[in-house]
Amino acid sequence: MSYKKILFISLLFLIYSYKSVAQRYYFEQYDIDRGLIQSQVTAIVQDQKRKLWIATLGGLGSFNGRQFTNYSRTNGLTSNYNVALAIDKSNKIWIGSSGALTSYDGQRFVKRSASSYWTRKLASTKNGEIFTLRKRSLYKVEKDQEQYINITKDSMEYVSSIYGDPMGRLWAAVYNKGIYFLENNTWKSLQLKNGLPPDLEISDILLDNHNRNKLWLVSPKGIYAAENGLLSKEPWAIDSKPMCIAQDDNGAVWVGAEKGAYVIKKRRIIHFTAQNGFTDNTVSKIFKDIENNIWLGTYGAGLFKFNNNNYVIFDESQGIHNKLVMAVSYGPSPDAIWMGAYDGLYEYRSGQKIRNIEIPFAKDESYHINFLHRDSKKRVWIGSGEGGLWLATNKAIKRVDPKSASPISYQAIIETDSKEIWLATSRGVFTFDEKTKTLNKISKLPGNSLLDLGRDTVLVGTQDGAYVFVNKQNVRHIKNKSLMGSSILCMLKYKNYILFGTSDYGLLIWNWETGKNWTINTKNGLASDHIYSIIEDSNGLIWLGTGRGISRMDPKNFKLINTPDADGLLVECNQNAILQDHNNIWIGTTKGVIVYKVDPMPSVEVKPYITINSINVFPSYKRKTEQNTFKTAFKSHELQERPSFPYSHNYISINFSGIYLTNPSSLRYKYRLVGLDNKFSQASTNSAVNFTAIPAGKYTFEVIAITKEGLTSVNTASFSFEILPPYYQTNTFRFFVFLLVILLILMTVYAILTINERRRKLHLKIKLEEQYKIRKQTAEDFHDDLGNKLTRITVLSEVLSSMLREDDAEKKNIIKKIATNVNELYNGTKDILWSLNPKNDTLNQLVDHIKEFGMEMFNDTPAQFKHHIDIPDNHIGLTLDLNRNVLLIFKESIHNALKHSKATEVYFKAKLNNKLLLLSLEDNGTGFDINQAKSGHGMNNMYLRAERIGADLNIISKADGTAICLLINFSTLKRKQNV
């Protein structure tokens, strides 16, 4: 091997061997104190609802970002010793344990198979098939059985690892045989030109997220990569046995080892151990969730979440003896960062450990460093609490202020544009004269902060607002109501604005040209109203160190924006302890120095997921004897139902949770109850809501989760239910009430009509009785009066006739005609009198009268009058009008038959059947022309009379006779008469 080649490999090894030192990374630990069922984590998966499932040697747990739900044998789990997990396409959890394979569908655990061997690994394919690895052999789950799979046709084959990749393929490592993958139900070998090294046992497999042609292999001998048909061992300086592997969305490779974990990215390797914020325990599983969070399961230390590397922390674990860092500045050397703490001065250089810098304080002087400032000559001014003012160069650190009986506490130091040093102290404001090494007092005002405005103008922040110093003499208190009385801790000039960080009122923004000012505080989203430090970064954003964390602000609109990974990092910043170094912002806090990247690595925004955990229904009131016969509590897997509750159970409590593993505390919730309010509520952190006195109806509860960044959950969780109305609000009850109202109305109308009918009948009865009396009296009077007069005329006619001579024929004929007319008049009046007599207002009387009239008319004539009467003797009453018109119709008919028909037989019939009266008169005469007869008055009068009484008259005349039929419907007549 050539010298150059050896040198190249050595350099490459050195590059990959470079490890970050003197940094503390932020890991969030979950152990039994935080709800994890047991601290020996063996497997991690994530289901379709974003929950993490963690297998341990003490049971199974699920985690939604806020709390664990744990399962053990007491909950139905087959075994507490679980070492493998998988999820199929139906979101069913498969658990591999000691002696059994178990599935869990969210409701119950089902033991699928039993074995005396451990199920070491589980994997699923895109078809939902589950494969297990136990007893060094591969098995496929078929219903409740495990079918042995032989990949190489070698009965002694040893499968050391299996893996299901994101494309749904199954990979298997066969010891001393090679790497195989299952595609379209066919096992294929991964072709490697140089093959696998002998006796290489693969313990974990990973398909590269960014290069689908690259496969990572983990073995006790190191990490290997198979790419484009070649296998190569990675030259990473991993000095601990590799156990597992994962990769994040940024392409960084994570390796779990017997001691801690490693991350390799862009030719840089970081070993996470207890020294830099992790643990020295064995990492058994590394898992990347859908939000690109990295989870590390360990043996004995529980579960860890790596909170990205957009910031790091320097504290006691990296060499700072006191983590209360009060000042940060550049050191005299260009690559050094100095940190002033409560116990002295420290220096950080990239790639080196933090070292303590000795300051020759006197024994009775304070070691507290309050402020650091590097001037234009690259000298560092060090202001201490009571130990004086010091000046540091590359060569030495010397005290430059005169010792005083009353120590001065230096709070702030600046260098003006005229290269003059100003100091804000507990005893006033000073300038430092380097020639005479003296402090020149400018003002007795105790100062907190200083800001150079240029042109010999300096702004001093005090406990009582801000003061302007011009040419060291003209002192003017800024008359601003918001500033006066405020303690000004830090200041920043931005264009024509001055930003004041206060101790109680947040950030005050003042436009010195217009005088306009406004405040940004916790009501606007600021982490705290105590602003200790402020700086503008190279991107133009403003960083604010507060009493409860770090905030950022865009000065273009003065809107707060999220600090990368600041959520959940609760720290108290220190006054004026802030510095930008290249792409990093250094902030001194009570927990050490936090270093942020100005341009953090972009992350993929993944929306949270929301689920409804439980529904509980309670009665608004309950009778002592009332018992529930329906379900009132629902778990998440039961929410597909649409239950109905009685109207008394209208108090509903709904519990829900959003799953956002990146930052669970940032979630806010909006909800609505469709059917009651169609608008979503205001965002709130409450994960439960109660609805009381819900009216009857159908409802759907909907809830969404929203992050602080404004990301809305990918789904809307919902639950539909119905509150049944009380019986008095049901449609059936309303229908019966409606029927009852209608019935009451009908009964009322009926009663009114009945009363009116009774009144009418009574009135009619009275009227008929009056008519009866009048008709009877009229008939009697008319009969007596007219009868007497006609009798007298007849007698007188007879007397007159007897007085005439026998030969006076002409006069006797006249007298005879008078007698005939008198008889006809008498007979006519007899019918009138018969009609007027109320005793004749019956059907029987009418029929008998017509019959007698016919017999009388055809008496002593060649024609024979016959009759047939079929009417029961039930005295059916008739009205005067009906009686008279029927009589006149048949008198006219009998008269015409006698006079014109030349009949030898006339037949009168009367029949009553079901209130239908049929009267007919038939003859066997010569007939007549009906159309011609209608031109006369007789027939027209007959039709007119029939119409008048509502009867049907039908006249049929042929050469062999004539038939006259009159049909009367007494039912119709009754109704008409009753109207």
C-alpha cells in the first residue's frame, strides 16, 4: 500500500473520529417516575394514530406525548417479558414475548401462538403479513399458527435479523449465507460482488431513507453499508459495540451501542453519553417517529427523546463549576468564547474542553462576574460584583480600577463610537480614563444598562426609566409614561426605534422620532414580562432572553415568532448575557449557557393527530328509584356507535388528546357541538369539555388540535349521539295532542251544531205546529165558507132551472154549465183542502189519494184503472210542497191518460225500497210525441214540479203505451231539508 493511500485513510479516519466535546445535548428522559412501566426498553413502534408503543421486560406501554397507558398480565397481556413489536395494516399491535405471540386490537389481547422460545424480532409487510424471528428461524403468521419459512433451502440456516422497510418489503440476514429480501412472494438474494465477511452476524438492518440503493447492516464488528453491489465497512470511530440503527429525515444515521448512542452526519460523529446529557446504559432500540423525533430505548435508564440539535447547553457536566452564567463575550483570541459565572471566568474553544481562567482576586473579594465586554482593541473588560474592574489581553489579566473602601458592583460596560469606555455601576455612571487609570463619575444614578446612540450620546437604563447623556453633561430623563418607573435591564437600537427590556412590563418599543410607543408582554405571547437580554442576529431577527425562556421577534412587524426547540426549555436568562458568534446565539442563564443556531436545520412540518379518549354521560337529575339500563361510558374504540340517551341524561363529559410528540405542551384545542353551535370555540389548552342541559336532538361533537406554529391536526375527531326528547316532545305525543285538539274542536263544533240543530228543529217544530194549526184552520174555514157558497150556488141554480120553461133549453144549458163548473170547482178545492189538511202529510195518504183519484176518474169509462201499492204502513211524513207537487204530477198524468191515451188499461204502482220511492203510471194506449208535447204547458209543468221537489221524472211514450216514472230519494230530500 502506498504512503499517500495510507495517509488518505488516516485522514479519513480522523475526520470520522472527530467528536463534539464540551457540549451538553438535551434529552428528555421517561422512566418509571414519569409513567413508563419498566426501564428496560426492548422495542418501539408507532401506530396509525401516532401513539408510541414501548415493549419492556416488565410489560407494554403506549404513550401519547403526555402520559403512558400501561398493560401487563393483569390487563390480559400474555407475558410481561416483551422483546419485539410490529403493527399491521389494520393498526393491530403484535407483541413478541417469552413463549408467546400476542395481538392487541385496542380492546383485548389475543394469544396467537405459544412456544418455549423467545420471539426476538417482528416485522410486517405492505400486505399486512406478520413475520416472526425465534429459535434462529423465520416464521410467517397464518391465522393463529406460525408457518416455518426456509429461505436458502438449507435446513440448518440461521436467520439473525429481519426488517420490514418503508416500501413494504421484508429483509432477512442469514448467517454465512447473505442478505435476502421478499418481493412478490419470492425470496431474492442481495447481490454483493465482494460478499459478506465470514462469520458476520447481522443484528439489525436499515434501508437508507435518502438512497434506496443503500442498505445499512449492524453487527458486533461494526457498521456496514451495502450499495451498488458492494459491501463496505464504515470507518466510524465507534468504540462501543453497536446494537441497533436508525436514520432521521435529515439523513443522519443513529447507532445504539452498549454505551450510549452515536449520531453520524456530514462526516461528523457525536457520541452521546452521560457526560453530555444522555446515559451510559446500553441502547437497545432507536426509533424515528413520523414527526422526525428520535426515541432511544435503553436497558435500565428507560426511554429518551432527543430534542434536536438546534441548541446545546454548557453546564457543570462540561466543566463550568457554577451554572449561573452572568456574562458572555468574545475572548482576546478570535476563536475563544468567554463566560463569566458566579465562581469565576471560563473559556470555550471549539473542539476543546472548557477551562477555567484564573483572575487574581484577593481572598476577600467576590468572584462573581457580572459583565464581559470586548473592545475594539480585542481586550476584554471584566466587571465583577465586588472584585473590581479588570482588563484582559492575550498576555495577562490586570485590575484597572482603584480599590475603594466601598466596593463597586459593575453592571454594564460599553465602548462608544468615540472609543470611550462607559460603565454603569451600583454607585453611578462612570467613564474610564485609560491614561490616568481613574473612574470619572458622570452621574450618581445607579445604572443597569448602557446603549451608545452615537454623536456623544449615551442612553442609561436605571431603576426609574431611561436617561439621555449628551457630551457627558446634559442629562435628560425621558418623559415617557411607560418608561418612567420601569426598571430598564437591557436596550437595543433598531433603526429609529429603541427597544427597552424591563423587569416587570415586558418589552417597550419607542420611536424616538414620532414619540409613539407600545408594549409587548405575556398577553402577546412573550415567554415572560422580565426581559434580561436582547440582541439582533445576522438575519435581522431579535432575540429576547426572558425570565422564563427565550423568545424571538421579527422587527419588520414586531411580531413574536417561535424559537427553535424553545418550547419546554424553561430557563431564566441573565442580564445582558447574550452574544452572537457566527451562526450561533450564546445566552447566559441560571442553568448554564444555551447556544442556539441562527439558521437552524429545517424540519418537516408534520401536523398533529387528535383522538377522543372517552365519553361519559351523566343524568341532570335522577330519581331514587331510577336505574340506568343503557350505556353511559364509551372508550375510544367504541365511538363508531351513535348512542341515544334519554332526555334526563343530558350532561356529557368528553375527554380528548392531541398527539404531537415534538412538543405536546404546545397543543391547543378547538371544538364545537354541531347541532348546538356550528362555530369552533377559541383555542384552549383544556383537553376535556363538559356540556350541560343539552336540548333534545341529534349532535356531533368535533375537535381539532392546533400547535403554537398554527399547524392544524391532520384529522378531526368526532362523536355523534342523540338526546331523546321527553315524551311530551315526541312526534307521537304531539300527534296525539293534535288529534285530541282536533277531537275537542270537532266535539265543540258538533256540540254547537247539535245545539243549533236542536234550536232549529225546535223552531221548525214550533213553526210546523203553527203551520199545522193554520193549515187545519184554513182548511176548515175554507171548506165551510167555500162549501156553503158553492152549495148555495148549486141550490140557486137548481131553483132557477125549475123556474124555467121546459122548452127554454138554452138557459137550462147555461144553468147546467154553472152546475158543472161548480162541481169541478168543488172537486178542485177538495184537492186543495186535502193538501192543506196536515193529517194527509204522509206517504200512505198521498198514495191512497192518488189511487182514489184514479179510480174516480176512470169510473164509468171503458178503461180499467188498476193499482199496486207496496209501501209499509210506517207513516212516512211528507212536506206540504212535496205532497202537493207529487199529487199534481199524477193528477195531470191520470187526466192525460183518460183524455188522450185511448187506453183500455191504466196501471198505477207505488213501491218504497230503502228510502227510494218509485211512483209510476202506465197505460196501453196509443202514445204521443214527447218532443211535440214539451211545447205545451202540461208536460213542462210536470218536469218543473219534479225538479222543484228534487225528484227524477222519466216519461217514455211509444206506440203501445206510455209510462211515467217518478223516483224520489228520501235520504237526499232529508239532507236538503236539513240544510
